[in-house]
Amino acid sequence: MRVLNPLKRPFGKARFSRVKNASYRQWEDAFEVEFDDGLSFLEPHKTIRKANGISPNAVVASVELEDELRHGFFVHYDNGQVAEVSW
């Protein structure tokens, strides 16, 4: 007897879209990431800190887009640490 799983679906098609802008929103403690195709995401700062092992008392000094492919951005902190965020 064969059981069909109605939850399984084939993968959809995805297209690469370059990062247009990335900025830190201090009042929300999150990064706003805009893409060339018009999509925009708000990524919590605590997620980026945890993924990159950033000190909890480090303060964001600057945000820099990755120049070559524009597939992510770098967050520079006042204590010299750098977080790499790939999308």
C-alpha cells in the first residue's frame, strides 16, 4: 500500500537578486536589507551577533556592502570585530 504525503511539494524556482542596500536601525536593533528586485527584510541584530560570535557589549560602527557580487554585507563594531552576513 502506497501512502501519498500531501505536504510534499516540488521545489520552486528561485532567482538571485543582489543586495541593494543594508542599514542598521538602532531603534529596532535590527538590520534592514533591500534587494534589487524590491524585496526587503528586517534581520534581528541578536541573530547576527550569535552567528558570528560577536561580544554582547560591542556597538555597531558601520555597515559595508560586499562589493564584488553584492551577496551580503559586513558589520564593523567599535571593538574591532567584524560580522559577515551572506544572503
